[in-house]
Amino acid sequence: MNLVSKAFVITGLILALGATMSFVIMRHSIAKGNLNIHFENYVGDSLLKLNTINYKNEAGQVYTISKFKYYIGNIHLKKADGSGYTLPQEYFLINEENLSSKEIVLKDVPEGSYTSVNFIVGVDSIHNCSGAQSGALDPVNAMFWAWNTGYVFLKIEGYSDASKSPGHILEFHIGGFKAPANCIRKIGLDLGNKGLNVASGKDASLSIKADVSEAFKSPVAIDFSKISAVTDFHNSTMMADNYADMFSILAVE
């Protein structure tokens, strides 16, 4: 190879290296912003109040709620072109008794206009089979079935005179990831015509409503005199189908 040829080869290598470095720099310099997701728990059109307010189900049966907790995971923000951002695998326990648990802060979300938010209610099979864990999945949160080696995905406890359980209690502990009793439910919420705009230097916010009454309403209306407790696979998927409808968008900012 003569000197001229060598010069062309070296020049080509330098240009290729420069292009590669530019691409890497561009990838790492994508502007990012923060997104605050706020969950508000309701019963119908009213904010949920534990232990103090009487509510009515579709059968007109009066009930109160003493506990309301559920797991959220696999959060994914989607753009109109089908691309999007998936939060690295993490779970959040929304607990009505813990105000701070209802605020989720997602940092370093790529800039852009997002048209929908998607997540699951529940805990996936990998985490269900990994034994007791830390953080939101720590057994101290009283959402782990030691006897069943798995997680309770959603917990509703309360009271109703219509209940035939001891003490007229209501007790719905829903979980399970194996067919035919898979209670993981995928939720997809449209973010409206304007969408959700994430930009560097400005926090975006999203408020999501979770309506407890939907867990007792649709597609199957729950009669507390017949079903006042679900704590295993019996009727669990029916309840999961009900709570799949309980989420909606309150506000996008």
C-alpha cells in the first residue's frame, strides 16, 4: 500500500471514528425532564375517606373502607409514533394511609410529547418468585402472602352490615400470577388531545384517579351478602377484571 492509499485509509478511519463519537455524544445529550405522577383514591365522585364515610354499592348496601392499597409497576409512556419510555423495572405501593406513597417522581424522562401512560396493577412473575424483597416489595408492607409465596396485588378492607363474614367485615386480598388465576391487569390511559409534554428544566405532572367503587361494580356487581371476602383464587380474577376499570385521568399539566 503506497503513502497516498494509506492516507486515504487513515482519513476514512478518522471520519468514521468522529461520526461514531458524535452519535454517542448525541445519545447521551438527549434532553430529559421530571414527571410527577399523583394517585388520588376516590369512591365515585368523592375522595376516599377511611373509616368515616358511608358509601353504597350497586345493590344499595352501605359500606365503609378501612384499608386500600395496590401495586403499580411497569410504567410506560407512549408517543404518537409508537415510540416511548419505559421506567426501569420498579414497583410502587399506593397506600391510602400513607400520603407520600401516592406521589411517584420519575426522573430523567426523555423530552417529548406523550399520548398515553400504561402500567400494570400487580407484581410480575419474576418478582413473585424471588421471595421477600425490599422497598415497596418488603413484606413489612403487609402485602406478601408468606403461605403462598407471592404478593397481594390489591387490598381492600372495610365493613358492611350486609356482610355475613364474622364482624360484618369486608376483606378483598387479590393476587396471583399463574393461569387460570392470573390477576395482573394492564392499564392504558389516553392523555388527551394535548398529551403530556416533558421538557428539560420543567416538571410535568399527571394526576390519576383510582375509584374503589369500580372494584365492586363492573363488569360484575358485588353483593356483599354473597361475596364479602376474596382471599384466595376463588373469585380473584372476577375482582381483577373489576379493578382493571378503576383508573382514569384527572389532570395533565
